Amino acid sequence: WMEVCLDEELPPTTELEEGLRNGVYLAKLAKFFAPKLVSDKKIYDVEQTRYKRSGLHFRHTDNTVQWLRAMESIGLPKVSIWTLDAYCALVTVLPTIRSLMHVVEQLSLYLFKLGLAPQIQDLLGKVDFTGVAAIGHINKAIDEGDPTKTVEELMVPTAKLQGVKGAYAWHYQDVLANAKTLKCQESGDESSVLWLDEIQKGIDDANRNMEEASKLALGITMVNQCLEKCDSSEIIDILQSPNFNLRIEPECAEAYYNHLLEAKNLKTKDLAEGPWITVLMQGKYAYYYNVETGEETCVPSEEIALKTSWLTDEEIQNIVGQITSDYNREQLWFANEDLIIQLQAQARGFLVRKKYKERKAYFQSQEPSVIKIQASWKGYKQKKAYSERLEMLQRNVSSIIKIQSWVKMWLARRAYKKRLQYFKDHNEEIVKIQAFLKANKAREDYRTLTGSENPPLNVVRKFAYLMDQSDLDFQEELEVTRLREEVVTNIRSSQQLEKDLNLMDIKIGLLVKNRITLQDVVSHSKKLNKKSKNQVEEMVTGDKQGIKGLSKERRKKLEAYQHLFYLLQTNPTYLAKLIFQMPQNKSTKFMDTVIFTLYNYASNQREEYLLLKLFKTALEEEIKCNICTNYLYCSSKVDQIQDIVTGNPTVIKMVVSFNRGARGQNTLRQLLAPVVKEIMDDKSLIINTSPVEVYKAWVNQLEMQTGEASKLPYDVTTEQALTHPEVVNRLELSIQSLRTVTDKVLASIFSSLNLMPYGMRYIAKVLKNSLHEKFPDATEDELLKIIGNLLYYRYMNPAIVAPDGFDIIDMTAGGQIHPDQRRNLGCVAKVLQHAASNNLFEGENAHLSSMNSYLSQTYEKFRNFFQAACGVPEPEEKFNIDEYSDMVTLSKPVIYISIEEIINTHSLLLEHQDAIAPDQNDTLNELLQGLGEVPDVETFLGEGAIDPNDPNKESTLNQLVKTEISLSLTRKYDLREGEEQDIKGLMIKTKRLIVDVIRAQPGETLSKILETPASEFQEAEHIKVIEKRAILDSKTPEKMKHSQSILEEGQLPLEQKKRKIQRNLRTLEQAGVVSSENKYQEIINEIAKDIRNQRRYRHHRKAELVKLQQTLNALNSKKAFYEDQINYYNTYIKTCLDNLTRKNSRRSIKLSGKEEEKGNKLKNISLKYTAARLHEKGVILGIDELQPNQFKNVMFEITPGQEVGDFDIKAKFLGVEMEKVQLHFQDLLQMQYEGVSVMKMFDRAKVNVNLLIFLLNKKFYGK
């Protein structure tokens, strides 16, 4: 019909709804029947281009408005207009083709009647358009208020309404009329109508109301009938039925019946009573039910007579509800009876108190009158009683006295005996209670001492006795001192044995290569045996003569050296500067001997703390040395962050060497021994990551299996080897095994962070912080790679590669690690080294690139490990030590040092005095001035120690110079009062005096104690403490005694100590350390802290005893191993001598014969080269500030030293004589082993290490 009207084809039916949403077709239809009102210009988007491009636009609604106005202009009926309004409201939300077609159908019929359009086709069976008309008729019938007409309209088939019942017509009318009225009120539009769904809802609600009312009426009927029949058995079932929506309690069945019956009996029967009962639906619709016929209706009528003698639904519900609530309330009371009683008691109490208060208020208002009455009455009674009693007593005075005495005695005796018997009967309980109370009080006082921020003086006084030193303390200190002495001695002797054994290895190796004579080896062997036998006997032989003699001059010299080494030990700046004033070879030897000796190889916490402070200071100086012009021999100037890795830093080498030595060796063994031993014990484990070696092993296996020579070439390159699938497969198997084994080593390392020496971790922290300070732009990864180089590559890696060289595993004399085991460990170390530095396999190692992802993952684990390793506290916190701790320790620090080391240290200090202590007022300068010139060996040993006529005097001196003496280190200057720099020392002295005072004299505060004179008893107690201390001091060894000033102050009388304390406190208060306003609580807190630290010190001492014993056992084991090595070497040398004797029986070996002369002659050979000649050989790579054409003016002279493997090198630069440099062949080999290819000599010449070794081998050890 629309296509005929518009004269154009519309979209398909499936697209028509979407096409009508923009209103273009509707506007065109409006133009068809109202052309004057709607033109093409008024139609928006007439070609629908905008709609097709971007969808609906708000202006599309103008088209619908044009259509609406056009229909209004031709007078379309109101119902259709309203329907159109609804469509317009929905068109942009949820338009449907059905709602639109209803309107179009109405429009077509209307236009056909007007003759403006053809009639629409019959749509029966296609689209149902009559529903809108039916809705209109229904709304009209509702408005008319005729129930019959309304139900007829509802039952019209075109309305398609469900569940319409003619009998409910009146109720339908009420419900629908009420719904329409409510809708008009809510919308504010009186013309609003009910839609189909709203009508259907009204019908459903009405039907439901009728069903519920019918059930309720039936229930009312059944209840009333039971009551009339007096049948109580069925009443509970009826009330519980769905007819009543009631909450029923079965226990109340009898109550329900009785109350309902009673209520029914109260109702009278009317003569005009009918059979009808009524129910109010939804509180507003009436429902009538005939109990006789079952008829029901909603139409009120005069013919309906209600049954007034029956109970209504409201009455039944009220009665049942009341009974149920009463029952529930009663049960609630029973369940909360105790609470109710309490509530009642509270209420009664409130009432009583209220009455009492009222009465009291009355009395208070009449208080004067009440008081007068009471006073008069009490006075009268008292006077009367008193008079009567007094008269009676006066008559019987003597009798009363006797009776009183006997009664009092009897009562007192009975009470005493009863109490005494009670105590006897409960003696054990009383003892336990007393012990408990005392222990509880003691624990409370101790908690106060340890936990309180400001412990009171009386608590501190109770524990002041803990500051005393007992016999056990002295015994343990002596034992610690003895063990420490023995450990240091064994460490030194073990180190010397190790050096001699290493030299023996070299000599035997050179002997095998015919580069030295057998006599050299025999000579060293005798020297080694002699040291092995006499290494302990040489200790402290000079204690009874020489510098330790009893003369005043010698004593002064001894004390001067003790003061000097105390200063060097406690002030690390001097030694840190001295290290970098010497050439590297001298500084290394100096560190290995003097420095470790000075700190007793960190044998206790104090020495470890001081050694770490030295390491820290020296490391910071070495990192900063590129900007310090005073350092002549800085081994590794750190200009770039990688210089720490590529160079050979002196301090790093010293730290690693120390922590891998006697103190840290046991730790390294615990860390790596289990996993290394597991790898070595696995005989089936063969790891080889070299393609060429794998290829050769494969070829050898083929030839062994076939018995024929292989046609494959034997010498191939890596690339050629990898072309063979068998090599690749074997290589992959090795890589898989390598990963498995490496994971085990990693697990052992990562799980053993706490086993790593604290010193290594702390130096790692210092290194990281120092590098970050100097290179602030360095990333965290760069810093952690440096830490990894220290902790893994330098510390752990060599022990993994060569566990036999670092005592990680136990080896017998002459025993060796199998090459396969060595290669397995080397492969693991290689992977770990790459992972720790995040260095992927590339270039020559490209065949291992499959492990690169594994390396990256492992690096992240290493990174976390290195970060955690740096997370350690400062030494002051770790060891609870500071620079003033020596003032409170029981024993003086003692070192064991050789005469040679004392002389060398003294010489070096004098030589570099200006650089080490440039300030003339420096304490070091004063001490060196007091010592004077460096003494000779005889000064230390004393007169007569060496026979001047002894032909072997020089040899004897060389032997005696290694004699060790013990030095008890002391501070030269005691702390003096009034000196600002000694405030801490004054604090320590004052605390000692206060402890003595408060132990003898109690008091609430320190001020009161100091101001209150002491009693004779307190003075006597103080004297007892002093005498007891004097007895202990007399038993104390000299090296463990305190300074004289401290001893003298301890002997002062009590009152003098108090006056001295008052003076000290005034000085401390002026310095801001204590305050009199808080009664000097600061110094009380410090004393409490000392008491706590004393307990910790005793625990640390016990732990140190165990640790020293363990170290001593390990050193003894190591010594036994070295002795086995010596025996092995002796056997080897004896075999060589026997073989030589058999080969040439005519010739014997004589150490003083021609062979020795030949050897000495060889040793006296010296070589002279110009720098140009050495540059041609590749030994000299360059000389700072000189061009190659100037090298001819530089002369080097190389001369063998006294010891095998030592060389003295002299040089002249452009005619300038330089100092002599001593090279150790072993050091060159060590550098070669560690991969150091270039070294500096004289701080100017760059030397190729490998070619220098080749030159020395060729010229001095060649045939």
C-alpha cells in the first residue's frame, strides 16, 4: 500500500523496520496525503545518504514530526494520534514494525474514507492490526464503569487476553479502573490509557485475588465449623493449611482452639443472619462467599446477609498471631531467664538506690539538725557507759593488770606457735614461693635493665656486681690468650711452610727440566726440614734478654714499640697510606707478614674489627688514588669502573688472600667442599665442552673399537669438528650434564650466604659504595658485576678450579686430581664465571650459545645473591666495638711479631714519614722521634747473643732475625680530664667510679648518693670490695692489667671517689653529655648498657674459645699434611741422589765442591739490555712519557737474587738511577695463572708478563 502511495519500491520486509527508523518514508507518505504541509525540502536526508554513512542523527526525528503534523492536519481520530505519539516516543529507542503497522493501518482506513488513498489489502493471516482498536474499546468500557461491558471487551478474541472469567467482571472493573486511575495520577495525563500488558497484569492480579479470597473464605468456614462442632483435633491442621498465611506453633494447638472458641462464644447470633461471609481483598476489594452453597461474588447487594456469629478472617488472624507471639515471648523469657533476673535485679537496685538517694538527700537537707540530735544522744550514751566502766575498773585495778598480762602473753604465744607450726608444715611451699618471688623480681629487674629506655638507679645497682671480674673470667681470658698465641704461631709457621713447599715445587720442577742443580734442591730440603723441626722452638726466645730485659732503657724502648704498634693497629690511616708508598712486590710481602701479624690474623673480634677498618680505609684510598699525587706505587689506578676487574688491586688481593687463608679457609671448605666432593666422586661424570677434544676422543674410541686406523683427519678446527653429528651429540650431552652439576653448585652457593665470611661481605659493601661514590652514573648492574668479580671470581672460583690447592678437599702427600675431574670442575667454574659477569658465550665459545639463556637466568640469581651479600651491618654494630672499647676490656691486646718485621716496619715508617704523617704534631711523628734510629738485631737480642768471632755470624743473624717476641699493646697517652677529645674516656672513668660508689652506698638518685655522706658500714663495705679487687689484680698477668691511672682511681676512698665523680659530672655536663635536670640519667643508661655488654662479651668469649680450638685443630691437620709433603719430597730427593750415584759412581755430590761453585757462578750472572732491545723482544711494551726512539737511552740490568727464583732489576731512565726492584718468579707465574698479561715496573714501564717469564727461563734456567 505504501509503495502504491509513494510510487517507489520499498526495501525488503526484513530491512523495512530498519529503513523506517529514520522517518524518511513516513515523511514521503505525509507529503503524499498532505502536500501543502510537507514538501521535499522539509524532509531531512531524503536520499538517506547520511543515514547509510553514519546512522541515525537527531534531525531524523524531524521526519517523524512532519508525519505526525500531517495526520493531525487531516483530522485523524484521537486514538490513532495517541498511538502515533507512542511510536514517536519509542522510535529512537526500541521501534517495532508491529506498532508502526497498527498506525499505518488506521491511517490507510481513514485516508480511504476521505478518498485520498486506495484501500489497504486484506492482512488477515499476515499481520494482526486490530489489537489497538480492542485496547481502545477496553479503556472506553473501563471509563464507563460498566463491568459487563468491560468483561465483554476483555473477552474479544482480537484483544488476545488470557484467563478472563465472566464471573469476575465486577472485580476486573475495580482492579482495571483503579490501575488506570493510578497511571493517570503518576503520568499527570488524564487521557492515559492501559496498554495490553497492563490490562493482562490487571486480569492476572484480579484472578489471583479471587483465588486467595476463595481459599481464605474456605479456611474461615472450616475453622468456624470446627468450633461449632467443638472438634479441636482438626483446628491445628486447618490453621497450618495454605488457606491461612499464618505462623503456627503446634505446641499452641489447644490455646488456639480455646481462644477461638471463647471469641466465637462472645459473638451473638442475629436473627437476620445470612449464610454469607466477606473477605477484603488487597485491603480494598470486597469478596462475598456463601458458606452453604459455595457461591462467591464481588457485587455488593442488599440480598447478601452476613453470618455475624462466625469469626472473621481478621479476628482469627489476630487471635492466632497474639497466641503465637505470646508463646514465642514466653520461650524467649525462658531462654534468657538469667538475663531477665539480672535485669530485674538492676531495676530493683535502681529503685532502692533511688529511694536511698531521696532519703539521703532529705538527711543532707536536714544535716545540722540530724548532727545535733545524734551528737546529743551519742554523748549521753558514751558518758554513761564511760562512767560505769571507769568506776568498775577503779575498783579492780590490780586484778585487771594481772589478767591483761596473762591474756596478752597467752595470745601472743598461741599466735606465735600457730604461725611457727604453719611455717613448719608448709616449709617447702614457702621456699618455693620465696624463690618464685625473688626470681620474678629479679626477672622484672632484668627486663627493666635490658628493655627500659631509662632504667632506674636501684635496678642498675642490683646488677652492678656483674661488672666484677671473677676467677673464671681470668682463666677464660688466659685460655683465650694462650690459644690465640698458639693459633697465630701456627698460622705463621704454616704460611712459611707453605711458601717453602711452593718454592720446593718450583725447584723440583726446574730440576726436572735441568734448569738448576740437584745441590740447590738438597740445600732447600735441609732448610725445610730444619724449619719444620724448630718452627715452634724459635718462638719468643728473646723474652728473657735483649729488648725484654729488666733495664730501664730497654723497658722504655719496649714500651715505645708497644705504643707505636698500638697506634698503627687502631688508626688504619697510617698503614693504608704506607701500603701505597711502596712498590707492589714490597707492599705484598709487607701485607702478608707485618699487617696480618699486627692484627693477629683476626684471631678475635677486636682484631677482626680493626683489620676490617684497615681494609676499608685502604680500599677507599686505592679507589681514590688516581686523584692523589702522593702515591708512588698505586697498583691499579681506578680511572674507569672496569679497572677493578682488569687490574690487580692491592687491597682486593689482600682481602681475598686473607679470607682464603687460615681464618677463612674453614668457611670456604664448608661452602664448597660437599658439592665439589660430590662432583669428584661421580666417576661416570665426564664433561668436555671443547669440540676438538671431543672429536679426538671420538676418533680414538673408533680406532680402539675397530683396531684399524681411522680415515678421519686427526687435527681439525672447531668448525670442522662441529660438522660431525656424533661430536654435536656428545657436546650436547656434556652441556646437559654441565647444567645439572652447575645447578648443584649454585644451590650450594646461594643457600650458604650466611656461611660467607662477614669480612668478605663487608668489603663487598664498601667496594660497592666507594665505586658508586666515585662513579655516580654507574648502573646497579655494573656495580654488581664488580661485586661478583670479588665474591665469586676472586674468592670462590679458584677454589672450585683447584680444590686441592685451597684445602677444599683432603689430599694425601703426592696425591693428584685426575685430569677428567679437573676438567669437570673447570667447565663448571667457566659457566659460573660467565653467569656471574653476565658474559654470554660468543666468538670462540659460540658452540655453547645454547646455554646463553641459562646464563642470563643464572645471572639474575647471582645478582640477587650479590645484593643480599652486601646487606651487612657496620663492624661497630656487628662486633659491638668502637675506638674506646679497649678502656673496658679485661686484657691488653698482644701481638707476636718477629724482630725482622719490627725493624722493617720501623724503617718503612721513617722512609715514608712525610707522606704518612705530614702534620708535624701528628702522634706518629712523636712516637718515631722517641724511638730514634732503627736498631739492629743485636739491640733486640741483647749483648752476647751473637759471638763476634763466629764465622757463620751472618747466617746466625739471618736465623735470629726471625725470632718472635710478644708485645702488649698500650695507648701512650691516658685520657686526661678537661680535654675535649677525651670526653668519652672521661665518661668511661666516671662510670667505673659510679659503679664502685653505688655498690657500697644505696640511694634513690645519683645526686642524693653523692650529696649524702657515707656511713662507717658503707665505708667498710667499700674497703672490702677494694681489697677483693686488689687480690684479683695481684693474680692478674702483667699483659692483662689495666693502666696505672685506672688502678689508682679504683683504690680511692669512697668520699674521694664521690668528689671526683662530681667534678667529672660537671665537666661532662658542660660538654653536653649528661644533664643534672634528669638526675644524670644518661650516665646511668650507659652503665646499664655496659652491664648488658659485659654479659654479651662473656658469651662471645666462650664462643671464641670454641672457634680458636677449631682453628687450632684445623691448623694442626694442615701442619700434619705439610709434614707429609716434606717427607714425600725427602723421599723423592733421596731417590734422585740414589739414581745419580748409580749412574755415576765415580762422582759424588758435594755441596762445597765444584758443582756448587758452578751453581754460584751461574747465580752471579747479570744481564744488561737497553729498553730498545727489550722492546724488540716484546718484553717492554712502552714507557710513560718516552717515545720508542728514546728507548736506546734506557738501560735495564737483571741479576739473580740470593734465593732461587728472586731477581733484582735496576734501571736507568735517561741517566737517572732508579731504585732496585725485586721480582719473585713465583709472583710472575701467579700473574700468568690469573690472566694478568701486563704489569708496570718502576711505575712507568709496561712489561709483558709472559715474555718476561720466557726471557728469565731462557737466560737463567736454560741448558
